[in-house]
Amino acid sequence: MRGIARLARELGVSTATVSRALNGNPNVNEETRRKVLETAQRLGYAANQAARSLAQGVTHSVGFMIELDPESTTSTDYFFMGVVEGMQAILAAHGLDLLVLPCAKSQDNFTFLQRFVSRGAVDGLVLAETRRIDRRIDFLQSSGIPFVTLGRSDSGGSHSWIDLDFEGVMATAVERLVGYGHRRIAVTLPSNDANYGVIFAQAYRDNLARHGLEFDEGLVFSTRRQEDDGDSIVDSLVDRSDPATAIILFYEVTAIGIYRRLAERGLKPGRDLSIIGFRGEESVRFLTPQVTCFQMSLQDLGTAAARALLAQMPLTAPAFSSGIVQCRVPLSLVPGESDGPAFQRG
């Protein structure tokens, strides 16, 4: 038997004294602590970390809740892997483990989150893919567990969030296309209910208005993270009596279908239809002509989220002075050849 009881009998002290000595309790004198540690080493005692964490009220773990659907699990875009890498680097430096908590779309995400919080499985949480109204955020605030969201929401009041600068991306894209002479600019929006789609849509309308362009519901397309959705978009745009000459894509993979269908109709990306993608993805890197898109560091996004969370956690907050963090991570334009001057059809 290699437990606290064995150590206590060997030393002639109580199990409570041994436990306090092993856990660094200042009420144990140094001579007793030294003897306990030496005896523990000699007898090959290994602490039960789970029991120790339970006794201390901490798990030294952080949860990262993501949602999985058939599109994300079959996609070649490893968005969250880059984010995880950035988060893990910061958390590990503070002695914390990162637990990825994948919630299938078929599950109720609120019940899923409640279960982990009620079990006390983690000391803090990072919540991805927020909704405009998201009761998970209200729940986390009422539970008192430290958390940060990857994405904004109207729920929760004042809490820490890190988000992409969707507004900046749209402002840059529309201004670039208007500068090329485009006046009919289409857009694709995600078909899910995540708040980033709402933000992207509003930024689109705001920037059209800023340049004096009319909003046309017929130029707004709901898409999945699948290339096939691009085929029907081309037909819908080209066959109109007042066709769009440019399009801004939320999911850049849609460009594959658009390129394919344009070629089938004898049309060319960048000439007959200007295309700007939201974020560079591996799946479209080798398209010709190269897609104009935006880029960012996923590791930096994960780093920012981890730091924002550590600033809320009691054991690490003293090392941070940021308090509540609410920031948008900028993206930079990478010009390609998929956009250019507006083409006038005869």
C-alpha cells in the first residue's frame, strides 16, 4: 500500500498532517514537511492528482467548447486547430491543460455546456460560435465560472470576447471593388445561425450605403462550407437582366464551384466576375487566377483568447492587468487576380 495512511504510520503522525505537508500548507513546520517529502520519495508515493484537485477546488484545466457538423468535420479548413495551438502555448506556460469539448450539432449545446459546468470539470471556458442571443453566455455569467467567447453576442452584458474584424474586412472589400468601378456587388452569407453571419450581413449593407449603392436582396446568397454552392450562384448572377459584376464570399471554398461554373459558361474569374474571399483557405490556394482574400494568424487569435481567460481566473489574474477584454482581431488583404475592373457586357 502506497498511500497517505502508509506515510502517516511510517512517520507516526496523522494523515491530515501528511496531506497538509504534501500540499504545501504553511501551517506545517519545515522539519515535518522535510520528513514527509523524504519518506514519500523513499516509499514511492505518487499523489492522486484528481483527489488533490478536488480538495483544492481546481482542476488546472480549461475547456474549449466547439460545435461539430458534417461540413466542419469533412472540411480541409483546420480553423480551430490553429486557434488551439495558440491557446495551448499560453495555457501550458501557466500549468493549465486545454480540453477540447466537441458538441455535435445533433446535441443541445446549452445542455452540453451545463453538464460540464455542473461537474466542475474545468476551471475556465472558451466558447466558440456565439449566437446573437445566446443563453449559454447568460448561464456562464450566472455560474461564476471564468470564461471568454470567440465571437460577439447581444447576451451576457459585459464579458470578455475576442472576434474577427468582419466590419473591417467588408469595408476594405467593398471599397476595393467600388474603386474598380463595380456597382452591383453580391455577397454570400453562412447558412448557420452563428452571430458572425449577422455581423457580416450588416457590414455589407452599411458599406453599400456608405458608397451610395442600393441593397438588393437578390444579390445575397446563403451558402454552406461547400464548393458546390458556387455553381448555382454563377447562374443566378449571370442570367439576371442586371447581373452583379462582383461578389464577396464568406466561405472562400465557394470559389471552387464559382470558378468551375464560370469556365463551363466560357467566362473568366477576375474579368467577367470579380471575386474576393473572406479568409485564405488551403482548399483554394492553387486556384488560377489566385483568389484575392484576407489573412490572419489563427495562433494569435488563440493567444488572445487564452490571455483574456487567464485575466479572469483567480490563480492567474494577478499576472494580468487587462480585466474585461473585448477586441476585434484585424485581417490584412492579400491581393490576387480574381478581382479587377468591372466588365461591361455588350
